[in-house]
Amino acid sequence: MDEPTLQLISGIGTKLGQLARPNKDVLVKSLRDANSAASQLAASVIQSCAEKLQPFVCGFLTSCSLDRDSVGSELKEFYHEIVLKIFQCAPEMLNAIIPNLTQELMTDQVDVRIKAVNLIGKLLLLPEYRVAQRYRTLFVEFLKRFSDKSSEVRVTSLQCAKACCLANPSGIESLELLTAIKDRLLDFDDKVRMQAVVVACDISRSNLKYTSPELISEVLERLRDKKISVRKKALQKVMEVYRDYCKKCAEGHITICDHFEQIPCKLLMLCYDKDCKEFRSQNIELVIAEDLFPVFLPVEERTRHWIRLFSLFSPLHVKALNAILSQKRRLQTEMRNYFALRRKEKENSSEDVQKRLKSSFVKMSASFPDPSKAEECFDKLSQIKDNKIFASLGLLLDEVTLKNALAIRDKFLKVIGNKHPHFEFLRLLCSKFLFNIFDSEHVCCILNLISSGGLESNHLEAFSVELLLVIISNFPSLMRGTELQFCLLFEEKYLIHDKIIQVLAKAGPHISVKFSELCPILKKICLEGTRTQSKYAVSAIASLVDVSKPCVFSELCEELVDSLHSGRNIATVLQSLGCIAQYSVSTFENHDREITQHVYKKIFQAKPLDNLSVIEDTSGCTTCKLKIYGLKMLVKSFLPHRGYQVNRQINSLLGILLKMLQKGNVFDDIISCASDKDYIRLAAAKSVLQLSRRWDLHISPDIFRFTILMAKDSSSSVRRSFLDKTHKLLKERVIPIRYACAFTLATSDCPEDLQHSFKYMVEFIKEYSREARIRQTSMVQRGSIVDYPAYLVVFLIHLLVHDEGFPPEGCQDEAIYAQFCSPLLLFLHASINPNLVDGDMDLVNDATFYLNYIFRAIKRAKDAVDAQRTPRLHFLADVGVSGVNSLHQKGISSLRRPGTILLPSSLYKITPMENEEANLKFLTQSFVERVVHIFKSQVSLSVGSFHKRGRKCHEDDTFNMESPKQEDFSTCGALEMRKKSTRQDISMGNKRRRAVSPNASGSVGSHNTVFNEEQEYGATTSSEAALGKGQPFSSFGSVTQKPSQMESQVSTQKVERSNVLDGNIGAGKSHPAEASNCCKVKFNIPFSSKELANANEVLIGQRIKVWSTSDSCFYSGIVDDFNPENNTHKITCDSGDVKILCLENESWETVSERSLMERKVVLSDKSNTLHLRQCVKDTLDKFKDDGSQQSKTKLKMVPSREKKKKEERLSRNLSSVSEMINMDEDDAIARRTRRRKV
């Protein structure tokens, strides 16, 4: 601006200073229109004459801010805009005005606070004026508006913070604003949380290089938000961030960072969310395939990102990825089957073909977000006569390169047009079965990166091979075309990566390679590699050649036998021989005698000082490990793959296993250390579990008993390993259900071990009960009682009968018997407690129904192993009947009969009717009832309700999901089983005494047993209590769950982070007490807040707190009424909601009373009376509603899909019982014989 102009403006300012107020208002009013010439002139005048105009301007603005009603000018409504304009041209003029904005931020008028926040946000956009530093008090108050009680103010604050951070990302105030933004990610209002997600992601995208990892982490947590809208918005925004990040990496602006790679990791974990259909694997698959990477991102860049994020995977991530890929594989397989059926339908359209088509539609539709709609679309699509559509789909299905597949798809969709009635479904169908997550180019890139050393760091090499294995395990055909490249890699890397050999084993049948080129390498691995490598090497050989030709393995087997005799790398040689026995039975049987004798004489009889080859593992001594490896080899030789028949006898191996289970060694003269004996016994027990897959008929009661007793071993590691293995095999449905007895007998001083055993037992009961019921209602042939978990008591009772810790005949102490019977009663409670089966009363009624008949059948039998123990058998059956009647007070509603109840003839024999009364010599029915009553009163199983949810505590509660959701049981009051007796029972010396009758045999018995249920039902023995009777009993065996830490929340008053309930679930210290000379008893009993059975009416009018399992908090209310018909209370909550609850199924407490107590029970040495001491516990035992969902994920036991598998499973469950012969449905127990499987 030239000098004359400045003089002119200065003159105007001087004149204005002398004019009246209306004329000065014109000057201020001109500032409103930012683009007009008048506004620019007014700004220049104010800038030039700031000193002269300051009194007027400041007075006017002060009045607008602090005393608006006294200002008559209409300009007061726009004074914030005027302040901003003046601050831009004459900031010094407003030194006295800006601090007044602090008062506006604190006013009770929401619109004023919003305008003040917007003004300060705009002032912060002027970094040269340093508003945050010059007006620190104002800025601090501005930060407090992020916690304003009005959600509108909080949203406005977030928008202003976004603008400020984008304008000045390196400013000091930006760091403080980012902290405030992160806090709003936990706001209790979902709109604010959503806005915070948008702001945080937009800020991150603007400057990816300097984005805080903590900010990304906080945003990713919103993928688990309670509100679906927030979760969807979070997913959309983090996908945008990840795509921008991938672009920047491809352009070379930034390098691959772990905190951005966590985005796909969190995305995969959404697959475990079963409550929200939008985030199930069917939808997540589409997100990963279409939205994860930018459209034009090169395959090599995508592969690099996959390898990097795979290095961050936990087992749960791998499981989720495998689930998505296997889902795509199943759809592809079923699509091929559908095309084949369609062709067959053209040739011969029969009813059977139509049924198979319908079944195919159901299977294919399971891969879609809406299965029912997809099934309908498949049905309509199949009616189309245009074969060109199906021909195009067939071409897409066979294309393994994504680039070519997309070109074919686009051409196909263009031909049919978007007006085609099935256009959208066909587009979705193509996306579902294309190789759009991994294709052959991904496989080629992985191999190139490994062989060329093109990875960022060496440690990524192992992860890249693991990723390759995941891909090939699901899509082995993607290896086609890369054979030469893979073979070169295989030669270089086989000693480094076991997984590469496994990749070859998976891809072998689908690739074209010369076996002669790989054979020398694979043979060398079988002889000189590690045990893991040799296992996969044998599998690779089997996949590359025709295993029907024994000559393929003959040469290798001869070399292995020579190596075994020479003592070279024995551990690997034994592994290779065991694997060969599984793939080529005839080859192994040709050398069976030579191999077996060597193992018996040179390995099993080896002494600890023998200098055998060194093994890389560190657990146990070398000799011990070789014995275990030799045992594993022998076991594998009896478990061939693909259903091959073994022609050898298994008795000698079972005899060795029995000796190992008893003594920890095969020969008495071999001296081993205690730890070695533990390892050998554990290996023997696991071997029995493995053999039970096919040889359970040959496993004697002694072997079974010693195997199950591993659950009570003195070594914690042995117990845990055995229980985990049992759980795994039961989960896979490969062993008979009787081995679940281990869960009931598991005992230790460690609450964590008790948690696992109880959790395993509950999962077993829940899943197997549902499957058994499905089979009974859906199969053409009726389901058998042996399918139900209730049948487990047949074996459990027999185990307890032969337990060395059984109280002696002269012991009359009910507490001792209550403690000894705890495994049985605990199992009954877990079977009949509706809380543990998600309130499914059908399962409860089934369990009650079958348990009663099983116990009655046992009372009519005698012990087949040792007849002198029959009174114990009947006593435990009486305890079972009494326990069932006490637990299930409603009785059996069904009038059906079980038909036949099969009892294993190796364990039970028929007993004459006239001897039944004589069996109960000293233990009367009243004694039995007192035993059950003592157990109920002293042991409490604290479980939260799975039935009804209370009101929601806060809307800001984060969706609480462990990944996957996990049901955590903590046992704090379970009985300590007889430690001393247990250890004696499983000790490995000659001190153990066994009371077995001379006629007991390890082989399968052939006794026949027949009972008539009508005779049993009409019996009037005192031990048969009527159904429905018994004292009220809530639970026993104190088991609690540690509450998962809830997400941080924002208070509804101060809108700050709130503390969360984080109870430390304490088990409490239990104190042993001696009782007579029988055994030690130790109880630990949580205190019940009310005796519900006797005090329901008393609660009316009282104020109580009820625990909400869904929201993990208490809600309070007044008890208004009680309905004795259905045993429910009417509760009016403080929120006004009215709840009808059965308090027996809820966790609750009166407001004025202590909610959780612990009683210590001490059994007096003199009087055997129980003394109770109460001590307050500051912990809370509860099950969460989402915990029940986890158990379904963690132990997902899916029924067999094929008839053959069903028959095999039924055979396994029947393997321990005799088969029915000439069975009448009214008989209680069928006469049967056993057939030996060879």
C-alpha cells in the first residue's frame, strides 16, 4: 500500500474516532463480509488506527461477551466473527478481550459454548500468533470442553482439534489436542466416539510418518465398540488409513511399520465376534479381499505386507485366517460339485439328484453373509437355462491368477448387464470364490523373496514360509507353475525350515516334479534331520508317490534299520520308522520283528548310564527320551493312515504300557530317577489315549484306570499335559467319551489347574450333550445312551470303587465320604446345572433321565473285576441317585423309557435279585443322604447366571470380547482330593497293593448281563428315592471366573475416564484338617448371601443389587413381589425398569449386607464337628455372558457330516460296552457279548 493511501486511511480513522457511535458501528459491521471491498477497507482502517479505535472496539466487544442484553446493536450476534477479523488485522487490540472467552466457555448456554469453541479453534489455526501459549488459561479451559457435559460441544471441540492438528501437526498444542482426542475415543456417547474415530483417522492419514502408535491402537479398539454404528465407522476409517499407508509404502515415502500392520490383525480378530453378523467371517472375507489393499497395488507389495503382518500373528490370528481361507476353499469345492450335479441332472433328473442339489445349495450358502437369502438365489439361479453363465463361472473357478480372473469376471458381468435379475448375486458369488485374497502370484512372490533375500530382515524368512504353508494347506493347486522355483529353494533351505518340507507334503499330489530329484534329499532328512523334519519328509514321500507300491519305502526302511542298529541319530530314525508304519503297513511289517526286538532289548532295557546318542531336547535324560521315542514309534505302527488294516497283535504293547503306567519303566531292574519316571508314565498315558482311537476294545480296566489316574499325578506338569491332550482328542471326536473321567478326578493345590479341568469338563458336557440330542432327534436310527455324557458315570463309579483312597469299611464319618465322592457329585452338578448349558432344560432333563436309570442299573450289577468291592459300587450308585434327586428338584417330566442300558461286561456282571439288600451292610440310605447333604452345604460352586440380562449400566461400555472369547473358570472352593492316597495310588514302586480278584483279566470280558426295567422301576429298596425329592441345592465345588478387564469409560457427569470393576478373584487359603485316621479333608466355602429356599417372602420390600452378566455391573432395585408358582421375584429397578427374575439363578446381594463371604471348614479331631469361620472377601465371583460364547468357539465340536464318520464315532463310544443281542426295549440292561477287533 502506497503512502498516499495510508494517509487517506489514517485520516478516515481519525474522523471515525471523532464521530458518533452509529458511524463507528458501520465500520465494525463492514468486517462481517470477508470478501467485500468494504471489509478490506475496514480491516485496513482498524489496523492503521488501532490505538484510536481500541476504546470503542474493546468496549463494544466486552459488552457483547459479558453483558449481551445491554447491547442494542444487532452486531452482538456476530461478534465472534468480528473478534476473529480484528484479531487477524490488529491482535494487540484484543489483549483484554480474548481472556473473556474463558467465561463464555463456562457459561450454561450450549450455543454460546459452541460459538466460543469454534472461535478459539479458528484462532488456533493462526500459528504465528501462538494463542495457546499467550493465553494459556483460555487454552486449558478449551481443552476441558472435550469433557463438556453437552455432546454437541464435545463434537465441536473434536472438529476444531482436527483442523488445528492438520494445520500445525508439529505444534505443541497439537500434542495436547491429540491426547484429548484419544480420551474421546472412550466417550460414553456413541456420536462422540464416532466423531473421535473420524478425527483421529483423518489426522493419521494427513501425516502417516509421524502418527502415534498409541493413537492407532486406541482407534482399533473401537472395532470392538458396543455400538454397531461406531464399529462400522471405525472399520471404514481404519481401512482408509491402511490403504493410504500401503500407497505411501509403495511410493517409498515410508517403510512398513508394525503399528499400521496391526490394522489387518485386528480385522481378523473380528471373526471371533459371534454376536454381530456384520463382523462374521463371511463379511470379513469380503473386506480383506476387496477393501484391505488399494486396487492397483502391485502383488509384490501386497505380499510384503502379508509377510510383515503375519510376523505379528498370534495363534488366534492364524486360526482366523485359516477359517476364512477354508471357507473359500469349501465354496470352491462345492461349486465344482454343483456343476457336476447340474450336468448329471441334464442326463438324468431324478429325485436323488434334486435332493443333492438342495444340499449343495445349503452348503454353498453357508459362505455368504445371509445364508437363507443366498440359498434362495442359488435355487433361482439353477433354474436358468443359459449355460453360458455357468460356463463363465467354471472358467472363473479354474483361474488361479487374480489379474486374469478379474478380467474374465468384468467381461462376464458386462455381458449379463446390471439389469439382470441375478446381477448382484452373481457379482457377490464371483467375489466369494475367486482367488482374491491369495493367488498363484502371491505364492510366486513369496518364493522369490525367500530365495533372493529380498525381505527386510532375516527373521521374516521363517514367517514367509509359514504364510506359504497356510496358503498351500488351503489351496495346494496354487503351487502349480512354481515347481522349479520351489525345488531350488527346497535344496537350499530344507535344513533351516521344517515348514518347507511340510509345504512339499501338502502340495505333493498337485504339482509335477520328478521324484528322483527330491528323493535323495528326503531320504537324507529321514536319516539325519530332526524328528519334525523326518516326519514331514516321510509325509512328502507318501504324497509324491503311489503308496500302494511297497517298494517305494522298502529301500528307505532298510537304511533306517541299519542306522538303528548302528546307533546313529536314533531319535530321528525312530520317528521315520513310525511314520513309515503309518503310510506303508506292509513295509513295516516286513521288518517288524527286527525293529520291535531292538526297541525292547536295546532301548527299553537301556540303563541311564548307557551312552546312547544325544538328543537335542532338554526334558529328561537321553535314555528316558529314547524310551519315549521308541514307545511312540510302536504306537504309530498300530495306527496306520487311510484305514489300513494291521495284522499284528497289540497285547504285547499293551502289557508294556501297563508296566510303564504302574512303575514308570518296563523292567524292574532298571533304576531311573523320579523325573524320568514321570515323563515315561505321561508318555504311556498319552499312548493309551492315542491307541483308544482304534483299539479301545483291547484296553483293560487296569490300563484304563492307571491312565485316568494321571489326572491326579503329583507332578503339576504331568497333570496339565495329560488333561490338555485328553481335551484335545475329545474335542476332535477321536477317542471314546469315557476318557473324560480325567476331568472329574483332576486335583491339585493350584487353582489354575482346577480351572482348566473344570472348564474342560463343562465344555465336554455341553457340546457332547447337544450332539447326542441332535443324533437322537434327527437320525433314522435312535441315538444310544452311550452317546450322552451321562454315561460317563458308568466308568467314573468303577474308578472310584477301585481307588485306594476309598474310606475303609469301618469309617462312619459322612464328611470323609462326602469328600471322597466329590468327583461324582461335581460331575452330576455340572451335568444338571442349567447355567452351564445356557439354560437348555432339554439337556438337563436328558441328563437327569439317563443318570437315574444308569445308577439303578449299576445297583443291579456287581463288580466284574473284584466282586468284593460290589458294596462300594452300590453305595456310589445310591450317592448318585440321591445327588441327582437333590439337584434336579423338578423331577423328570418325560415318561419315556431308555430302552436298553448297556454296561461294560469287563466292569460289571449280573447280580441275583435276592442279594441286593445284602449289599448295603453298614451304609444306609439315611447315611447316603447325609453324605450328599454335607457335600452340598460345604462346597459352593459360584456361577453367574446365563439367563436374563439386567439393564445396561452405561452406553459407553465397550463390547467386551476376548479373542477368541474365553470362559475363565477359577476354582476357589473345590475339594482337595486325597493327596496322600493319590500319590500312593499312582506311585511306581512295589509298595502299591492291588486288590483284584484272581479271575480279573486285562482282556475284554465276555459276561452277559440282562435286566428288566419294569422290575427295577417297581423295586422298593430304600436306596431308590422318588424323583423330585431332595433338599434345595444350588451348587458345589466353588468355581469362579475372573472378570475380564472392561474398557475404560467416561463418567456421565464429568465425562472423564472412569475406573472399571477389576476384581481380583481370590481363591482363599484353605487349611487342612485331620479327621480320625481316614484321610485329610480340606474345604474352602464361599458364603451365600441368602438361603433362597427359605427366605423368598422375607425379601419383599428390601433393596437388593443384582449382577448383570451382560454389562458386568450391579443394578439396584426394590423387591416388590414374589411368585411362588415359578419361584420368581418382581424387582423395580432404580431406572424404572421392572424385572422378573429367579434369584436362585442370579448373583445378587442386599444393599445392607456383605455380598461375599468365605467360610473355612475345619474338621475337629475329637468330635468331627464342623466349625465355621467367616472372613470378608473383597472379591466377586461371576461368569460373564460372553464367556459362554467363548466356550462354543474354543471347543467347537461339530458332528460328523458323513455316515461313515457317524458309524465310526458310534463304534468308538460303544467300544467299551457290549453289543446288544435279542434286545427288548423294556429291558433295562441288555444281554450282550463283546467282539474283539483285530
